Amino acid sequence: MRKIKKLEMRGISKSFQGNPANRDINLTVKSGEILGLLGENGAGKTTLMNILYGLYQPDSGQIRINDEEVKLTSPLDSIHHGIGMVHQHFMLIQNHSVLENIALGYEKTPFFFPKIRIRDKVVAFAKRFNFAMDPTMKIWQLSAGEQQRVEIIKALLNGADLLILDEPTSVLTPQEIEDLFHILKDMKAQGHMVIIITHKLDEIMDICDRVTVIQKGTVVGSADTATMDKRSLARMMIGREVLFNAEREQLAQGAAVLTVDGITVKGDKGTPVVKNMSFEVHENEIFGVAGVAGNGQRELGEAITGIRAIETGRVGVKGVDTTNMSPRRIYDAGLSHIPEERIRFGIAPGLFLYDNSILKQHHLKKFSKKLFLEYSQIRDHAKALVESYRVSTHSIDVQTKNLSGGNIQKLILGREISEKPPLLVASHPTYGLDVGATEYLREELLTRRREGGAILLFSEDLEEVMKLCDRIAVMFEGEFVGVLDSGDPRLADIGLMMAGSMRI
Amino acid sequence: MFRIKVSDRETTTGLRSFMTNIASLAAGLCAIGIIFVACGVNPFYAISKIFMGSFGSMYGFKETVTKAIPLIIIGGGLTLAFRSRFWNIGAEGQLLMGAIFSTWVGLAWGPHLPSWVIVPLIFAAGFLGGALWGLIPAILKIRFSINEVISTLMLNYICAEFMTLLIVGPWKGRSRFGFPGTDNLPESAILGVISGSRIHYVTLILAIVFAVILAVVVYKTRFGYEVRVIGENPDAGRYAGINFFKTSLIVMAISGGMAGIAGVGEVAGIHHYLTYPASISSGYGFTAIIVAWLAKLNPLYAIVSGLFFAGILVGGDAIQISLGLPAATVQIVNGTLLVFLIMGDFFFKNKITIQWGR
């Protein structure tokens, strides 16, 4: 028996400190339907779903389930009404097992011997949706996709008829995305309803029955996906035409800026994950590293930028040996870095926006004279960044943690790129960005390339790699299985190379 | 039945922070009142006596200022350490080490030097002593990943025992007639006081100057910026290439050194000779932890919160005598207030709603 046959949000408004995040939003989902919630970064998608999950209270408006008004004042209320949510950042305890995590979030967990007594139930549930998993594994041993499945089981076990997924594919590999979509289709067949928050147009077209587009906190359109195409969706989302093809003109390769010579790097578990790797990145060149996550890309990036120790081999930036130097000295040698986990590495969340606008540059002459920081210069710099990189914030005097993820990314990009570094290492720079911001960021990368910059780009987005890069290296198990020029016809087999079944 | 709900507060203001602190202190005083009732003492009388004893009379106020000096100066140093997430519980030991160093300099060179030379010298020695004692846990933490809470706490006892060893052994003074303790410091090394009180004003001025300098350091300098980044997000600190070793060393040198200066004030301003550690300090290094927290890790606010807790110490002494309460009363009052301040923080960060019915 389904608890929810139809859910409606009517006239929902919510503002934070006087800034409206949602304005008069209407939304409907019915049983057996997958609804896509599409919008740019900071459009208010997550706020709206947090209201539905009981995390925030709306300033006005009502939520109706089966044509009856309900008050959802906490996640517990929402769970009781059959609403479950899987957050973008998983809410799991890393050192506990799958079973323990599920038991923690499950309301009917018995007080004594919880693990043993719910085990069968969990296994049965996993089977029903074709999940393969060992419930005794610890969370940290699982891949992102597997962790997401644990979250989904947690929600379903609590009787969720409506499952909200906040950017579910952003941490998944292409294969895992496919698996997830299978699961969602199974759920749909069994009468569940799903709301997916995303800004990836392809996913909307693939899996959703209907799409609701939010722009700056208001609904600008709602349609059946069958009647839409990608281009018109994109126009609806950012309110203007999007160039899907960034222009990359031919440029002659310049001198080598980054030289990596036979480096070996160890991963978190102490085993080598980058094995005797050598390559060069030149001026006027974007060098892309593609591959399925977990094949050593992260560790390679961290080693080059000085966050992780290099066991053997050398790294040089513009002829300076930067092997195992401190990140700041490497920065001085000419390397800027857009880190992969931007909130974890890229900012100090409790400090103000202007404080964060000079992280790693605070020792430069223009920002500090002798011991003292030049706050007037810093504030000007922060204002200029906010302006030219379109960081949407009402002031530079806000704590950085109050910005949305996309705006934090724009701030970091601006900070790292505005100094025109000879070498930019960008790890998944467009991850989590909406179409407009992605387009803008790619333009910026190409501009740097035109100006003579060298760019090392880590990305899982093949479309992005193909479009931007002059040369593409495919990484598998700590090695490059192939380095190809952008025009190479063998790129058609890049999927095989990423899977490790082809080598050039 | 009713349900209690805890949710994140979406907005916070400075006023709310201030009001939460006031409310926590008020609630703490109520709890202390209950303890007084259990001891068979009228709580209103006892609490009013605490504040009358510390702020209500000239004599009491002078004593309060005297005791506030070490609290302000140590508390100020601790705000810096805590801000960089270095949990320095060892200010007591750093204070004692400062006292030992300054006594040594004062006794050895004091007789031969005029006041304007020896006084700066003993302060420098005290700072050095406290700083060195503070550097040990910093090195242990960065080089060997030894938890600083444990190491700083344990170093307190080592220093206290070392000091006891000195005063009953090699440093035992001839003028003490066999009792433990060093000889008195020479006149030139003894700090002047405001007449009619025990307020050694040199240390008081130092305390306030240090608080102001520290505030400038934290909010205006490159070093302060690095400390704030590390405190907010150590990973971002690594990403930005901030040298943790150097930063921790400087932080602990300052934090320990300031505690050492408080030790100088206690020896050269109050006691005039080195005696048992418990009489030299009476737990200032621990009380200062509460001072730093109540100051919300701002060295300037530590001046106010230092005065407040000094008042509680003095008021506690007053009721001990006048109401015949046990000596541990002050500790109970302090501890209770700390617990309530920490609980207040919870109410500051979260919104609590209670729903009736259902």
C-alpha cells in the first residue's frame, strides 16, 4: 500500500536573511513518476527539497499529500509521511558497516542485537532492487556508487514512497550511473515516485518523465520530457541560448611548462597508485587526463601540486624542480590549482569571502606589506573576483560557507586563474556546475590556453575532455594506457581504454 | 506527550551570542544556588556575597584586579592557541616554568643590577621559560603526532614536581630557616604595586598591551590569517602550503610565553620568592581556559572575562570565610559556570522547539 499517491507543493516561499531562495513555487509529483528538478547553481533546488524533507520550514505556502495538507517540521515527520532523501554528500558513518549504518537510520530497529535482527530484511530489500552488496563491509571500503545504494536502501526501508535524490550522479562513474538508472526504473515500476535534482540535461532526457525548471528561486517552466529537446531545456534553464561548442582554434605547441619524470605516488592505503609516470604539458596546451575515478588521478594531481608526497621521480614547473616542495613554493614557481574537493581543500568555510579570495596568495606583495595584510587591497581584489567571475553573493562580507557550491567553485576559479599562472592544474573544475557556469569556465580555460598558459585538466566528463583538450591521456590503474592527440581516430575506443581492455 | 526538536539555526547575530552567554551565566548561577541550598546556605545571600566580595568593596575590587592579571594574560595567549586548534591545557605548567626562570634570573643577577635592567630581564626570562615549556608539546605533536591535550596536561605535573624539588632541594633559601622556598628576590627585582593594594601594575599593563597586540596579530597580519585558516580548515591550510610546524611553534611560543609572564607577575609581584606550586598559581592556568572560551577566542574580550572570573575567585574566597564553606567551593562555582557556558553554545548553534500533544 503506497502512502503517497500524489504530492503537491503550493506557493512555497523561503528566504534566508532577506534573500529569497524560493518564491511562490508550485510542484506536483504522482505515483510511478520520475520528476527532474533542473536549475543553475543557487537557483534554489536544494532549498526546495530540504523544505520537502522537513529540514527547513517554508515562510509561506503549503505541502499537500493525497490532497490533504501536511506540516513537515522535521525529517522524522517527512519519513513518517513516506518521503526519503539521499543527499549529495552522503550521511554515512565511515568506520561503521553497511548494516550498522542502516540500523542507525531505521526506525524499527530493535534495541537488542539490532544488526542480527535486521540483517535478513536488508538483504531481502537489496535483492528486490538487484543491489549486490555485502552488508558487513565498512562504508569506507565502498565506492561512491555503493554508498549511494546504502543511502537508498536506508530511505526505502523506512517506507519512502517518494525518494528525493540531490545530484545523484555527480560522484558516480558512467557505469554506476547506468546502474542507478536501472534501480530508479525498477522503483518506478513498483509505484514509487522520485524527484531528481540535477543540472545535467542528458540525465533529464534519459530518465525523467517530467521536468520542472527553476530559475532564481521561481519555476520558469514545467514540461513532459518527451516533448522537449536538450537545447530548448537549456534555454529554459538559463534563459538564453547556450553555445554547446566552445571554439578551440589550432595553436602551435609551446615550450614545456610541466615536466613529470617517472614519479611514483602512494595512495591512502599505502600502496602505489601512480606508477612510474612521465609526461609533459606545454604552453598553449590543455592536457587532459581521463579515466574512471579511483585509478590514481586524484593522487597524481595531489602529488604535482604538493599536497601528497612523491616517492620516486621528479616534477618540474618551468624548469624549477618542485618535487615535494610545499604547495606555496610550487605556487610561486607558477602552478595554480583548482582542487577536487573544493569545500574540503579550497576554502576556510568560517572565514569571510574576502579572506578566502587570497588563500595561498596572501604572501604576495600586493596583499601584504611585511607582516600586515593590506585589507583594502584584498577587499578590492575580492570585489573584482565576485564581479568578473559572476559569484552571486550580496556582499563580500559573508562567511564563505553560506555560498552555494557552484559559487564557491567560481570564487576558487577566479582566485586561481586571475593571476594568470603559467600552469593551471584543474581537477574536475566543472563538477557540480550548471550549464551556464560550465560554459563560462570552459571559455576561461581556453582563454588561458590562448594566452600561452599550460593546463592540466583532470575530468571524468568525456565530452568535456574531447572538446577542450589538445592531448588526452587515459589513466588506468596508475598508468597512462594511451596518450592521444585530439584528432586521433583511435579516440573512438576511449571507453575500452578507460576500462583497461585496450592499450596504445 | 511532547516532542523536542533540534535543528540548525539558520541565522546568528552578535547580539544573540552575547545574550546566550548572559543567559548561560544566569542559568549557571541558578545551578550554583541549588548547590548552596544543599549545603544549607541561603543561595541569594551566598551569590550576592560572591559579587559583593569581589566587585562591591574597594578592597575586594583591588583583589579582583590582582587575580585578573594572570587570568587576562594567560587567557589571551590561550585564545591564540585554541584558535589554531592547538588544545593547550598546559598553561599552568608554562606559568610555573616562567616563575622558575624568572626566579633564577632574579636571584642570580638581581643583587648586581638596577631595577630598570633586572625587571625587563626577569620578564624576558619568564617568557622564555613558558615558551620553551610550551614548545615541547608543539614539537611532540607535529613531529610524532602525540595528542597535545595529554602532553600539555602531563607536563603540568612534571613542572610542578620539578619546582617542588627545587624549593626543598638546591634552591632552598637560607633565610627560610629550613622551610621550603627560595630566598626573597632582591628589592630591585620586585615589582611595584599600586599603593594600598597588591596590584603589580607592570604586569597589568603588559597584560592589556599583549591583548591588544594579539588582537592586531590575529585579525590584521599574515601570521594571524594563517592561524585562522588552520583553525577553520586544516586541509585548506595544507592546500595553501601553510607551514604547520612553524605556525604551531610560534603559536605555542606565544601562548606558553604569556603564561610564563603571568608566572613572573605572581613571583615578583605577589610572593617575592618561589614557594610551593599550589601557592604560586592556585590553578590560574586552568581557570584561564574558561576565560578564553568565554571571550569567544578574542584576546580583547579576555580582558573582560578575565575580570569576571577573577571576581568569582575572590568572591569564592570571601564566602569561604564568611559562610564557612569548604575550600573547593570556588572550583565548583567555576566548573559549573564552564559547563553552562558550553551548554549555552549548543543553544546558540541550534534551535530547539517543543511540540505538545500527539
